Amino acid sequence: MVRLGGVATHVRVTAVAAAISAVLCAAAAWTVPQSVVVRVAATIAAAATAGAAALVTRRWRHQRVALHGTLDMLASADVRALSAETLPLGEALPDDCRHTVDALRRRLAEEAARRQEAEDARAVVEMRARRRALEYERLAATLASLTDPVLVIDEFDQLALSNPAAERLFAIQRAAAERGWTHQIRCEPLAALVAEARSRRRAGARSEEIQLSDPQRGPRWYRATVSTLHRADTAEPPAHRPAVVVTLRDIHDERAARARHAEFVSAVSHEMKTPLAGIRAYVEMLVDGDAEDEQTREEFLAVIHGQADRLQRLVDNLLNLSRIESGVVQVNKQHGSLNDLLGEALDVVRPSAEQKRITLVEDLSPLYLGTLFDRDQLLQAAINLMSNAVKYTPEGGTVTVRSRSLDQEVQFEVEDTGVGLEPEDCQRIFDKFYRVRKNQHMASGTGLGLPLAKSIVEDVHGGRLTVRSTPGQGSTFTVTLRRVEQSS
């Protein structure tokens, strides 16, 4: 017996066989010709076979539709959520297809889980990469914003990193990076400092002051600091050369300030030593009884008094300069006439000018030159300028004081026919204790009068004090202040 299409097909075939048997029995009872019986049996068999084939075909079509539907659901479903509940298998599927589809579903779910894990891992890596990129950008921006040159030299003696300040200072060319940092930066003191820092077993920093040639500003002094970068997570061999970070801080102005400070201390000591030595010498003579009469004793006391006054002026000028530079000086600015103040200053210096037969010329503007000033301090500055002109003008010379009105400013000049200044002296004439050596015999002084005048004019009053001079012909000191009209 042929089994077609399952249980239903088996029942149909059994029924056909029973029908044929009944026909044969009836034919025997009715004495039907054998040919007729054969044809009837064949017809019944053919009809039964056609019905069974049609049933099998419909069954296959139904199973095929069910299989295609299941596969379509697998293709369109979210593989990350595949399960027996989310994707039920149809009852029309054969057992072997059901097992295959179920295995395919599980495999797809496993692959989906792996894919999800991979996507999560990739998201983490991308986040870390973005964070590292942001950190690098911040580091690069911070390094580029530093005004001090910075270099990073790696373990292979290559220049790994440099900021724009270092590239400008050393004229670094990236095309020669593979040749080593010493080929790009030719500085023996710096190379020796790097080698010394690398020779140390433990991480640390070494500093040294070196002189480098700046392409724009010429020779400059820098404090070079070399810090080694030993890796703590690896056991480095003894011969390993660690990476280093080199920072260079411009200390040129600092060194100049230190030099000026040392010069200032030396000058103060010298200026104080001279009057103190004179006072001590004459006191010792008085103690030893060298002053035999009253007149000699008075002469000694006059010298002591004069040297004490000189020492007092030195201390007062130093204190005034210190107060102005530190910003603790008390300033009492009031509106007033510049010409009136200059007239008072001329009255103060007139006796010393007459003593040297120097002509004082008043060339003051007929206009009212109003400005805002601290009377005592600006008067002191004007007196210092006029006294300086009288000191360094030979007998019979001329000192002219003139004033004028500019657009938004007022100005006065002190011009003399004295010995004049060399260009290099003009650059240093306002330095503390600076005195032109060749003119020191003409007058005594502390070298603080002009620096004090400049501080009063520029620091206290926000003006300008300049000098122009021709050796052998004289000098002109010019003071410029902001014009302030008197309010009604």
C-alpha cells in the first residue's frame, strides 16, 4: 500500500481498494464480462489516484506557503528579540522543517547577540577615542598658548613635540625631524643639560641659565629646565634613555633687573660712604683736638653739617622714589596754573644761577596753562630739572624755561647751553645713580634728581619726560602733561 500525504491519503487508498473489491464481487455475482470489470476497476483506480495526487499537491502548497511565511517573518523580525513567543512556528510546517527553522532562529538570535556586543564595544572604543582626541586638542591648544618655548624629546632622541614659541626661537624645520633633535637645535649647553638629566637614575629636573640667540630680539638669557619622563609601568634597562621635557623661560629682563639692583646697591653704598667718611674724618679731628681755635672748629662743623645734609637728601630722594614706585605715595592733585608753578621753581634756583653768572630766561606762555597736579611733587620735579641745568652749564651760560599750550596738552622745557650729552648717556640719564663720568667734576650729586623727576612726571601725573641733547651745545628736557580746563 502506498502512503501518500499522510494519514488522510492512506484512508483514501484503503477506501479505493475496498471499492474495487466490491466491484469484482458484484461482477462475479452478476456475470459481468471481464473486460467491463477491468475498465471499471481501472476507472476507479485512476479516480482514486488523481484524488490522492490532488490532496498531496494541496498539502505541499500549504506547507510551502507556511514555510515562506515563516522565513519572511525571520527576515523582517528584530533578530535581537527572536524567541518562541515572538516568532511562533506554524502548525502546517513539517517536523523536519520545524526543527530546521527553529535552529535557524536560534542561530540568528546568537549572531544578533554577538553583533550587539560588538556594537557596544565599538561605541565604548569610539567614546574613548573621542575623549582622547579632545584631550589631545586641549593639550595642543594649551601648549600652543604658552609663551615659553617647550620641547619634548623622546627615547629615540627625536623631537616629538614643540610649541610655536620653540619653533620660532630655534627655527625648527619638521622636514629634518628624522635626523635627531641636536641637528635641529644646535645648542651645546642645552645638549649637555639634557645628557646630564638623562644620566640620573630617578626622575627629576635640572635647571641652568643659558644664552640663546633670538631671531627677532638677539641674544637673550633663558632658564632651561629639563625634566625626565621615566615610565613607572615598565622595568627600563640601565642604558635606556628616558624622554625629556625641556622648558625655557626668558629671564633676560630678570637678569637685567638683578644687575641693576646690584648696581643700585653699589651706588647707594658708594654715595653713603662718601659723606659718612667725611663726617667721620672731621669728627675724629675734633676728638683729637686738631681744631685749635674756634674758627677751625666752626669750619669742621660746617663740613660735617654739609655732609649730613647731603646724606639726608640722599635718604629723602630714596624714600620718595621708593614710595612712588611702590604706589604708596600720597598724592593731592589740584587744578592750577603751570606758569605759576614754574615761576616758583625759578625763584628757588635763581640764587645758584646768579652765583655762577648764568642767565635765567623766562619764556612762559601768556595763555593760562591749566592742568591737574600735586603742587609739592611737580614743583620738586621742576626744581630738579632747573638745578641740573644750572649745575652742568658753565659760567656765563644761559638756562631757558619756556612753556606752551598744545592741542590737549601743556608743556614746559628746560633748555641749557651746557656740556650736553652723548646718545648713550641720553638713554641712561634717568637711571638711578647714573652720572656722566666726564661731567662729575662740574658738580656733586647723588644721581637721583632726574630719576625722581621722571617718576613724578610719569608715574604720579601720567605725563612724559624726554631729553634731547647735542654734545658741547646743551640739553633740553621736556615735560608734557594733560591739559585740564578749570571748571566754572
